[in-house]
Amino acid sequence: PPDWVAFPRSESDIADLMEFAAKSGAAIVPFGGGTSVCGGVEPDVGDGYRAAISLDLQYLNRVLEVDTVSRAALIQAGALGPELEAELRPHGLTLRHFPQSFEFSTLGGWIATRAGGHFASVYTHIDDLVEATRMVTPEGVIESRRLPGSGAGPSADRMVLGSEGTLGVITQAWMRLQHRPVHRGSASVTFPSMPDAVAAVRALSQSGLYPTNCRLLDPAEVAFNGLGDGTSPIVVLGFESADHPLDAWLTRALEIAKEFRGSFDAEAAKRSLQGASGSGDAEHLRGASGAWRNSFLRMPYWRNLTTPLGLIVDTFESAIPWSRFDDFYEGVRDRVGRSIEEVTGQKTTISCRFTHIYPDGPAPYFTFVAVGT
């Protein structure tokens, strides 16, 4: 546990705390939502400090300014996902960044960890949404200029992004926004084999269609999430837009899937295109797409149930070029499976899904379940 917990309400409070820490030999550990799974918020500072201060940013949680013309907002770093979205909603705008920890994580945490959101392609990483940052350090304030783009040498924002709280405390940032979507379309596509599904997703990633959701679930992941019997992989496919109907995009995506032996409910896909004001929203939440959405949101809570049952459930993420994926996929499942069996004496279940797709490769996300010994 930390020796103290500080609750600053202004940048001057943070500066005062840093001055106090420097004089007293204490370490300061920035704390946003506390959802990190990598130990970044733990006050494990070693013997080089006399004490540890956990600096909680929960009171720096406001949207300070909204530029509706440029579609940008100045947001304090301690704002939780639901808090900032609630303040942007009356303007018809959204940050549209939804990591799995959205409900309990903060803007500053997303920037400090270079967070990835739920969406499969284009604007899914927080990096793409940052326009300018402001960070308080022991030596003063680092603030970048608010610009739509710049080629003027090294970027201070690139240093702040992913800094993990090691350089200072991020206090606010100008963020690029988007209009809230009103058009949606989705479909679930079943494939006879993983090679077929992988080839289809690769074609989609290189097509320029940029689907909002293109989640490939291998057979084990399908079974794990209750979306099928676990004999076939499924691709959960979705599009959304604030500007235009998506008939052409979804139709072409399904044509590509069909080229790789994908099968789908054409009528359900058609119904999903009826828009946010019709039955499209309801259709969007039914079937495998809706089941995946609900399962995705509930995943972080599973540990509360599985740990008392003596199960070890965890995940690890990766990224790999398309040309190396097949060997990588089989190699990870084989070697991790053998390692867990050697330790526990029992076979394990290892599943895989794609969290993001890029023209040059996917981001496979593995889940393993093992019985504790």
C-alpha cells in the first residue's frame, strides 16, 4: 500500500506535491482508474525512496472546452470514459475510444499506456486521437501546440504517449472527436476452417473498406463465448457511420467473405442496415454480433468467479505479419499448452481472437484457462 494518497484538484496542487516529494525523498505514482494489469499503479518503488505517494486524479475529470467547428475537445486527464462521453453527447460528438476497461479507466491512463480501443481498424488507438497534451513534470510543464498535423521535427506528444507515468503527470489533452454514428450494419460469418477465415480477414484488411468491427474468433474462442459449438471459426463484422448508409460497404465485405467460403444470414445483415432509428439497432444487438458484444463487456468480471473456483484465466496480446501468422498461431497454442501442462499436470484450453486488423497483419489475442495446483 502507498504511504499517502493525494487528491489534487489543480495543476498547482500537483506541482506542490512534486516539490514536497523532491524535498522529502518520496516517490509519486500517478493513479487514474487503476485498471492496469501490468503493475503500473503499484507503489513498488524499491529502497531508493523514503515513502510512496499515490496521486489520484479523480477530481481532474472535466471536459473544459469543446470546439465543435474543428471537432475537438480539451479534456482533463482524470475523466473516466463514461464521464467524458456524457459531456460530449449534448454536442453530438464522441471520442469514440472504447477499451474494454472503458467504464473504469481514464483519458490520462489511455494516453500514458497508448491504449487500444474496441474498433478493428483506422481510429482505434488513442495515438490517432491526440491533438495536443499537457504534462506536469518535476522540472515544469510540457505542453504541445494544438495542431491538426505537423512535420516540424521531434514530437513532444510522441514522448508523452506511452510514458507510463515515468516522466510526469498528464493533466489534460486536446482530443480529436467524431460525430456520433447513426448508420450501422453488421453480420456474423461462419467459415469451414481457420485458414479460410484468416484469408478472408486479410482480404478485408487490405480492401480499403475499414470495418468498424472485424473480430475473428477461432473455434475455441467461439465456444468460450457461447457463440456456437466450437467447430468453426466466426468473423463478427460491423460498420458504422455518422454520414452515409452502409449498404455498399457491408455488401462488398460479405462478397469478400463469400469468396473464402464464408456463410451468413443475408436477411439478418439486411435488417441490420435499417439504421439507428429503425429496427437496425435491435438487430445489431442480436445474433452472434450481439452475443459477442455482451461477452466482451463481461470478460473483465469473469476473474471474480474463476479465481475462487481455482481456475487460472489470463490473456496475452501480440501482433504478427500476415505471412507469419499460420506458423505463429499453431506454435503459440502448442508451446503454451505444453508449458501449462508441465506445470499443472493437466491439459489447458487456449483460444484466439483478432482484436485489431491492419493491411500488413493482425493482432491475435490469446486466452488460456488452466486448473490451479
